[in-house]
Amino acid sequence: MGKIYQVYGQDAHVMTKKLLEASDAIKLVPQDGSIALKPNLVVAGTPDSGATTHAGVLSGAIEYFRDNGVTDISVIEGSWVGDDTMRAMHRAGYDMVCSKYDVPFFDLKKDRTRNIETAIGPVPVCCRALDAGLLVNLPVLKGHCQTVMTCALKNLKGCLPDGEKRRFHSLGLTRPIAALGAALKPRLTIVDSLCGDLDFEEGGKPVQTNRMYLGMDAVQLDAYGCSLMGLPLKRVPYVELAEKYGGGKASFSERDVVSLNEPSDAAPYPKPSGIVANLTKRVKQDRACSACFAALVRALYVSDTERSREICIGQGWRGKSFNGLGIGNCCIGAKEYVPGCPPAASAIVEALDS
């Protein structure tokens, strides 16, 4: 079983270098091979909001690999449907990192794709992810309004074109995420667990946990992330399914975890509050895309209106007529609906409060 290298602190740059040095990660790079760093830029949010990978993770990785003779390094990412990757890249401070180290940033929304075979059939994946000598996965450990937890496996969804991201949601996310992770099987993952929002992937309520960890098995790292958040694996079913598909091992032991230092605060890892599940417990969600569902969650955070109307959202409502409030273009058949793909949270709040 693989090792999980773990380090405590607050300086993402220093912590990243320590993890890479301890794991001797340079051995994973093929001779004269390129490196593609794939962070989490799901939305245009700052890392301290608990949503996106800290810029120091990128700079630490770039310095480590440069110091070990790798010259062909790039940063690649595609934000979720409805958001602009370059806006997110600037907001997260990646433009300054890329400029300082003269490293190119590629928006995967504009990349060519190539089909790969997976457990759910052919899936188009962006070529820059497929053609890298070493794809380095740099997710944030945080909560998710649909999958409860998102980390190493789900971060790979950013390597897909927008149309395929939508299709993943139409298939229910669990099987597609597991299948993609097992097929891509990244050989190196560094998890940013410094201050992820443990309830919501867009951030806003970061929880300071001051930890990062690294491993070569994305499935195992997600299992470890579930353990840290106090989530049984059955709450995040794509993890064990990815193991079934051959993506890695959905288990670890204490002997597998190598701590490089000791935490300054010995308090246990905080747990999700459950606020998102409570806000959405009466929502009828059927294969909703994350950007659309997240806009609804943002609106529910803000709106104090007592909700007696039925709220429906997702691709499963296409072509159906129903009473209640529909969220997004898929719900045009609702008695009342908020247009958009995704709709603006402010428009949803207005509809909720009307």
C-alpha cells in the first residue's frame, strides 16, 4: 500500500517543497518529460476563501522540479461550467506565480481533446492532461453540495471539456468520477488542506486546518480525506467505486501515514457542519450541474424566506411540466422558473423571496 506524506503549517510554498522532497517525487518524472500542474480553480475565488488551491502550492512545486532539472513545466486547468478560467486564475494569484517563474498557464476549456477508454465507455479528455510526462494533481480537500466531499478524484473533472462535465452530471457523477479517476490514474497528488470549506465547494466559510499531504494513489488519498472529515466511505461512494474500477486502494493504515512534523495545535480535524444538506433537504435535485446547484445553495444561504414552494433543479426535469419553482434552463417547464445556465444566485434569491 502507498505512503501518505503529511506536513503541518501555514506556508503552502514551504510545505509543498517538504512533501516533494520527502517523497523523492522527482523519480516519477520520465527522462526529459514534461510536468503539468493541475490545481483546483472551480470558481473565481481566493484560496483563503476555502475554494481554490493556494498559489504557494504551485510555486513550491515549480521550484522543486526546476531545482531537480525539469524545465518543461506548465499549469493547466478549466473552471466549471459558467465560470471563466482566466478570471479564476488571476483571482487566485496564479498569474503572478506564472510570471515569476516564466511558466505558461493553459485554459483547458480551449484545449483539444482525445477519447480515453473508461469503465463507462469513451470519455474525451483534454490533451494537455493526457500528454504530460507527469500530471500532478493539486486538489483542495473540501465539502461539496452534491458529492459531500471533493478532493483528488473529483478534481480531475477539470480535465474535461464543458460538454462532458455536463454529461457527467446527467450520469449522476458517482460512476463517471470513479471511472475517470481510474482511467487517468495520476501518479502524484498533493492535497491542499490548509483552509478548505468543509461544507461547500465554492468556499466562503473556510476552516483553518493547516495541513497538506501527498501520495501516489488518488483513491487512497480520498479515503484519507474522508477519514479526516469524519465521513464514512459510503457517504462518498465514488471512492470505493474507483477502487473497483482499478484506480487504487480505498484504504490506509496508520503505518501508511508519514508525518514530517507535529501540529502546533493538537485539536482534532474539524467536521462539516451539515448546513448545505439542511438548506437543500427539500430541493428536488435530478442530475443538476454543480454550477447551477451551487448558485441555488448561495441563494438559500442568503434568503430567509420560509420555503413552502417545491424547488426543482437539474437535467432530469427537461421537458417536464410541474408546479413550483424551477432553477435553470433545464426547468423551463416549471410554473415559475429562473433562467440561466447557470442562473445568477441573485436572480434565484429574488425568485425565492417573491
